[in-house]
Amino acid sequence: MIESGTPEALGQAAMSYLEFVASAISTSFDLSHLPQKRQQSTWMVPSGPTGYSSQLFERDVLTVESINFSYQIGILHKGSKEQTELQQALVACGVRMEETYYGFLVPLFASWTDHLVGGKTVDDAIGAATNDLMLAVFADGVESISKYILNGVTLDGHNMKLDNEVVLRPITDEELWEMGTSDILLQGMHFPPYLFSTSNILEIKIRHGVNANQEVTNRLASLGENALALLCMGNPGGFECRHWGNTRNFGMGSLGRSTFGGDGRRFRRSSLGTRLDMEAVSRIRSAWPRFQRIMNQDDHFLRLPARRLVDGLQRTRDDDAVLDFSIALETLLTSGSRSELSYRFSLRGAMVLGWESGDRTKEFKALQSFYDVRSSIIHGDQRHKPNEIREARDYGEGVLRSAWWWFFNVNNDVLSRVTEMIDARILIKE
């Protein structure tokens, strides 16, 4: 007799259940010749040297929609001895009973039909789907995936892999079909205006156990936000992104794609277009481990400036962006100062920007002018014209990015020590 709670017991229960399901389904459907449907999808394609236009695409694809409906209404909802035995086998393996129905029975059937669509025979698909279930339950084989559509980013190379969980890569043909399908339009998602044949996908994929739920959702969000922030820090070009959503193959939340905060975001007011050459990719990839640690540490002095840069890049108003950038720079440059903030801000900033070489006097004056604009915005002074505030915005963004990387590369996690080093260098130069 097979002991309950073992891979053998679960595998036997899953096989028996799927064989029962296949037998019941085959009375109404020819599983060796799946039906087809006409799929329509829309995405943006090049229409000239710089332009894009929306284009509708169509193709015939195999479909299991009617089979799935028949399964849920005619088999799953009615229940069976095989279904009860599989649920009990899952509970013996540590799965909560309330999650067995939608978290495992429905995804198991979906896995089986996916293998059928992929060309496997009925029996081979049963074996493959059973193996998928076994991996999820016994080998931390649940996959939670979060995807962001990015436009305005050009990769020199096929992808930028930050680690085993996070990768930036070109969009695939199947993703274009999936994300641009008319089914999505009917749901009111309106993705095609954000969907281009040249889009890239920021994909976060986490493998975990069956009972890891909210912590995985939080980690997906954290990794996504950190990766987007690093892209903002790592290049001066702008880009747009839209969260496509989260998916999970088994466990709670595995019924389909769930979208949180699906509105598009634009990182930079103008000049969209970021080319990540091999040097930039190498820089971002090497910075990723420490960058994550910084962004996940609430009291690290580099966290707020990075967040403020990201916030400023998304601002519609120039004066709001100037304040974001100035707050970030003040965090880095005025530590330990209670008076003469403008002077200290400009003096330390000029030293950082011209650490090895450069015209520190020019940088000092430019920083003082930037600080003056910042002060006039805070105090409601109207003496600066809109174009001056716009110039201050562009200058502040560039200076903040340069200063942030300088502090990052010093590789010291204590701001006061870095400040002492800057002040000592100022005394030497004077």
C-alpha cells in the first residue's frame, strides 16, 4: 500500500483523476483533433522611419474553451470519487483543502489541455500534467511571474539578465498575440496602444512552494519596482512601462492573470529612447545585487535619492520635478550641516562632480543657480521663467544621476563617512 503524503500517492491520484476526466471529456470531444478558432490581435508596427501605426492580425489557433467549459460544468462542479481522492492526496501533502479546488484541480486540467494543444497525445499529456503538479507540490515548482511592457528601450543584444529571477528581453511573437488579443480589449484593458512589435518585457519569475502567497506577491512587486528604478538610474534616456500582470501556475492566485496598478507610467517628460549598449548592460547587471539591498533597506541614505529620481522622472510639472531632484541632492550633499545650506550644497556637489577632473568653479555656480530655483519654487517666488525651471529640471536630473552613482561607487554605506571624505578633499584642494 502506498503511504499517503508521498510523491507516489499524489502521482497515482492525479493520474487516476486525469484518466477519469479524459474518459468523460472524450464522449463529447475528439481529443486527437481539437477545434480551432479565429484569433484577432492588435499591436503597433513601424510605418516609416520613425512612425508607428496600429495593425490588426488574424490567425487560426487550437482552442480548448468549449472543453474547459464542459469540464468545469459537467465534471468539476459535480464532483467524483477520483476528484475527492485527489483533493485528499493534496491535503496529505500539506495543501490547504480550500485551495485544492481552484488552486490545483483547475490548473491541473489547464496544464493537461496545454500539453494537448502542444501536440502531445492524451496519455502523454496526462503524464506531463501529473509531473507539473508533482514539481509544484514537492520541488518548490510553483512559478509566479510578473511582466512589464517597456517601450523606448533598445537592447544591444538579446536580453539583460540581472539574476535568475529578473530579465529584460525582447517581446516574443506569442506575447504579442496574447497581449494584443481582442479578448483583452473586451475586458477594457486597452493594451495595444502600449504594445509595439519593438517592445521589451521586464519579466520577474519566482519559483516557490505551494503555500507561499502574499510574500511572493510582495516580492514580485519589490523586484519589479527595483528593476525599473535601476533602469532609471542607469541611463539618461526615457521610457514607458505598463504592468501586464501576475500569473501563477498552481496554488492561490493561479486562476489566471491578475493585474495590480495596470496604468502606464512614463519615466521622463520627453526624449523617450534608451539604448542599453553592452557597457550599460554590464554596469546595471553588476550594480543589481547591491542596488536591491539598498532599495530594500529603509534607512540607507541612497534609497531616498533613488526614489526621488524615479518620482521626478514621472512628474508632469517641471517645478515638482525640480523639488524631487533637489530633495534627493540635499540628502546626499548637506548631511551634518545646519547653516549655509546653499553654500555647502554647491561646494560638496562641485567636488563630487569634479572629483578627478573638471571645472569645479563652473559646477559650483551651476549648483548655486539650481538651488536658487529650488528655493524660489518653495517660497512661491515667481522670478524664474518657465524655460528656466525647465532647464533646472534637466540639469537637476543629470546632476542627481551622476552624484548618486558617485556615492554608490564609493561603496560606503555610512553617509557621514563619505561626507568626511568629501570635506577632507575640499580642504586639500583649497
